[in-house]
Amino acid sequence: MLTWEELEASCMNCNKCDLCKTRTNVVFGVGNRSADVLFVGEGPGESEDLKGEPFVGRAGILLDDMLRIIGLDRAKNIYIANIVKCRPPNNRDPNTAEREACLFWLRAQYKLLKPRIVVCLGRIAAMELIDVNFKITRDHGKWHEKDGVKFMALYHPAALLRDPHRRPDTFVDLKELESAIRGLL
């Protein structure tokens, strides 16, 4: 098994799909590499591509606010990664081939991290990690368990910026997540 450093160095040179041709930076992940909680988004946007770090734009600021509400911090007690490590052009959803090409990296991160809780940010991450038939409007905030690991999906912070009416539901989901973290960790 690769170390974190070896995995990241290898990922930085990835050319498994066409996203490598348009990226500025590979967005590997950020946070505590010993964390029990893993947050997974779909892929980097423009700000993330420019900086090389997940969730740093407006959605990242909102995510940090959401984390603070429940006592989490991206540098201290969680790890954040994405399904794909390179920005899809025009911030479109990553296609199936891109997701499949990139899942190796996320799976390797998952094996190294050994999280006890995985939080999917948005529909694409939830469809990839929880259930292909996942519907975010129906299934957000519900727990799913796989091999002793608890999975939950929240609305993606970018979706909350577009539709603030979903924020009360997300607050309830965050409090449920907070309770589970306290009970599990």
C-alpha cells in the first residue's frame, strides 16, 4: 500500500482521463490524514483548480461555516476529498468515464484514512458512494452503513448558495451528523 505522500505524488501526475489536459492543478485533498470523518465532493471548481485545494471558493466558505456549527474544522478533525481530482470544464458534472478513472485515488485515500463516517456533499458523490439511485432531495440526512462505516449525504454547499431555502434542512442534517460523531468517536 502506498503512503499518503507516495499516493499524492502519483496523483499529481495522473493522466487517466482528458481532464488532465485542461486542469491548472490536481486537487488531491486536504485535512487531517488521521481523521475519522471524510467529506467527499464531486470535483473541483474554478477556485479549487486555481489553488489546488478542495472547497476554497464561495462554496468552501459556506462549508467552513457549516463545519463550525458542529465543531469541525478542515485542518483539525476531518479530511476533504473529491470524486474527481481535476476540474471538469465549465464546472460541468464529471462524466462516468472521468469518475471511473479517478475513483482509484479516492479509494486509496479511503483505505489510508480508514474513516468511520463519510459525508457526501451533493448528489454525485452520494450516487457514487452510497447508491446509484440516490436522490438528494429525498435521501439527504439519512444514514447508510457499509462495512461498519456510516455514510450520509448533505446538500452540496454550492446548491445551498443557489437555493437558500434548503438551508434549514441542511441545519437539521448537520445536527444529526454532530450527534453521530459524538456517539461514534
